[in-house]
Amino acid sequence: MARAKEAAADARSRVADEVAAAAASAHTALSGPADKLASLSSSTSSSVNARATARLPGPVRFALAVVLNFALTALGRSFVDHWSENEVGAVMREGNSRAELAGLVTWRVFGLALGWFGDYDGYDLAALSLLSHGPATLLLSVFYGVRALTAGAYLAVDVVSAFLPFVLLRRLSGAHSAAPGIPNREIVVDRGIQVLTSLHSALVYSVVLFLANRFLLPSTLVLYFEGIPTIKPAEDAGFLGFGSPTTQLLSLLFGQAARTFIFTPLVTTPRTSEDQANAEFDPVNATLAQTVAWNLWGYTTRTKVSLTRTAVAMLFTAVGTYLDTALAIKGVEPYGAAVYASVWVIAALVTGLSLRYVGSI
């Protein structure tokens, strides 16, 4: 009797196990396709959104980028003015003429167009915005007594308003996304190299600014910046910005921006057929025109990229710094603004050339 009960119990257990196994198998068979369908639906939705954005014509996306840039800048600055109780307004010019306003708008649109049609991405535009508006930020914070937090907030508004429209409407470049297959990808993703090249660029900016404070800026600020509260930071400027945390922080940001805009695209530029043609150039059999062209622009593709981007950085630095000082700050004469901007242009030039040297090692 006991054996019969045990046999029956075993039979019931085997039946239960078989039923559970069958149920699990059925669940797997049903859930597998469902999971795949959900995954397919998600990926399809993402690709549809990407294609919907890509279907927008280039000019339309550029127009959207311009509108977003102006809107973000206006909203951001209004918020900073409200939050800081219009602290910056105390040192700003009360009004600009129509010609000056037209010049400001034209330059902003030109800068966005240069970035868009020059095939730059959001990181490039953010770096250029920092290089062009950073010098005025330092001037306001160090020499005009505006709190560093307030001046930095204005700078952040300019950088974000340049970065977001391009990120939303244009994909990142292979260099900045570290896409697989790009040349020297290991250099781009290496944290140590990123830090060292940024510090290298920051050092160049710090040295140029230190020399300018020692030999040029004090007299310029006295003569051409009417009403400036103090020039003592220029007279007492320490090497590498020691004694001024704001100067040190901005130098680091300038270094990061220069590395992002110049060094990263430089080292990820592949070798082209032009490089081979330049290497095989024969000056004996070449015409005069070919020889002149080769001497003027017969550089490697990487060198051309570094020179072009250095020139763009210098342009944005020069125009942005001049407009932010001559047309925005009270008492600044055009000559003084030009001299102040030239200091930062030289820093951008030396930084770009030094990064080309580092990239060739």
C-alpha cells in the first residue's frame, strides 16, 4: 500500500514537472518574438525620428539653428539678469545704434553659417563661443568687479546657445564622437593625452596673458578703458595666473576649447591622395605656377586642417572680443578694444601652432 502511494506521488510529481516545463517552453516561445518585436519597434521608432530630421533640407535646419541660438541667448541672458539683479548692466553701454545692432546680428549669423557650412559640430561651436566670449568674461570679472559667478553665467549662456542647436540638428563628427575606424582613435579617447594637451594649451594662454599684463595691458587699460575700476590685477599679475583663480580657471577652459577645436580634428584627419601628390612633387619638372602653389599651400592635409582651424579660432577671438568690449562695455574705445583683442588672437595663434607640433610627434 505504501509503495502504491509512493508510486502515485512520483507519477503526480513527474506530471507536474512536465506541465511546468511545457508552460515555460510556451512562455519562452511567446515572449521571445514579443521581445524582438518590442526591440524592433523601438529601433524602428528611433530610425524614423532620425530619418525625419535628416529629411529636413539643410537650409531649413540651418534656419532652425539660428532661431534656436537667438532664442536661447535671449532667454538665458534675461534669466541671468533677473537672478543677478542686473549686475552686469551697471558696466554695460545703455544702448547701441542701429548700425551697431545690425553688425552684432550679422556677425552672429555669419559665425553660425561658417560653422554650419564648414561642417562643424556642436563641440566645435561651443569651443569657438568660449574662445570668442571668454576674454570679455575675464575683463568683467577681474577688472570691472562683476562677480565671477555672474560673468561665468553669461559665458555659459553663450556656450550652451551655440552648442545645443548644432547637437539637436546635426550629428557629431567622427573625431568628437570617437567613432570606430577613425585614424588615431586611441589618442582621442586616451584620458591622459586629453588632459596633457588641454594643460599644454592652457599653459600657452597663461604665458601670453602674463606677458601682456606685464608689458601691454596696464597702459592700454588706463588710456582707452575710461571708467575701469582698477588695473591692479594687470600690474600684479602672477605667472600662470597665480593669485587669480578666475584667470586660472578661464585659462584651463581656453585650453580645453583649443584642444577640442584644433587638436582633436587634427590628429583624426586621414591621409589623402593630395598628401601622396605633394610627397611626389618634382620641382625640376614643375611649372612656375605649380611651384608657387606648392610652396604656398603644399602642406599635408593635417597641417592644412590645423592652419585652417587656427585661423578660424583667431577670427572668432578677434571679432568676438572686439564686439564684446567696444560695443558692450561703457567707456571702451575702439583702439583699446582692438589692442585687448590682439592679445587673445596671439594666444590663439601660438596655441594652434604648438598643437600642430604636438600632433606631428
